[in-house]
Amino acid sequence: MRNRWQRLNNQNDNGQSNSSHVFYSEYQIQQRGDAWGLNNLVLTGGAVHQLTLGQAELYSGGRPDGVNTTRNVSAYLQADQKVGKRLNLSAGTRFEHFSINDSTASKPVFRAGLNFQAAEATWFRTSVGQGFRFPTIAEKFIRTGVGPLQVYPSNDLRPETAINIEAGLKQGLIVGGFRGFLDVA
């Protein structure tokens, strides 16, 4: 169980003061598959809750008083399986729910990957994963200006989704007395 509270209080005389409270909690549990006869399997699951209570003159685009609230609630499960001595497989899912003031969005995301040790100091890896990102208070609600330059709120910003695919090679090197790795992805 992890918990964290962060307090921020910036006092300025230029209309850009801000303060916030961020509350973060995560519960994670891990279980080895040996209990079910599944050797070399590790299951990891958990839940996360993050709440941000912010007040800033800069972010008056959300509410006239500059008070904005964001929340992220998620649950996840990941399975890691070692196959033989050289192959590791991983797959997982996460359900994300975001809210900022009265706007909400939810989505499940998935990921999978493998890592293969081809030789003593040579590894190949590949992975595919989905991403889901909700706009921040600043991205949606900032309202400020410097001289003729004005920044306006973007209340219509929507969540972003992505797919990331990677293939890579990690190679151990010894050159003279130097030992290191070359990693290309």
C-alpha cells in the first residue's frame, strides 16, 4: 500500500498564484503461480486513486473562481511468464477512469511484450501497448497573458489514445577496459 499527499502553495503578486493538494493511493498485490502449479508465472494486480484539488487564478477557464478538481481511478492486472531460461513473456490490462470537474472519460488499455536472451550478452525485445491520456487542468483551463500574447482555455480538449510498438536489441560490449551496452530500438 502506497499513499502520498503533496501540498503546493505559490503566492505571487502578478495574478498567477496557485495552490493544490494531491492525494495518491495505490494498493498492489503480487502472487506467484507456483500455488496453482504454474511455475515461473507472476501475477501483479492493483488499484490506484489520485485526487487533485487545485485553486489558481491561472486556471479560471474551468470555473470562474479557479477551483478545479481532477480524479484518476484505475485497476490493473499483469501476468509475467518465464519460458525456459531465455524467454520472458508479459501481458497486462488496465482500466482507466478520469474526471476533471464535470468532464469524464474511461477506457481499458492493453499491453504485451517479450524479451528473448539470444546469447550471454544479447537480448531481443518487442512490445505493443495502448495509451490513454486525459488533459490536465492547465491544458484545458489556463487563461493568462503577457503583453499582447494571450493564452485562452481549451475547454473542448478531449482524451488522447495511442498505440506504441517497439522492437529492440540490447548488446553487451567490452572495448578495452570499458564494459557497457548498446541498446537500439
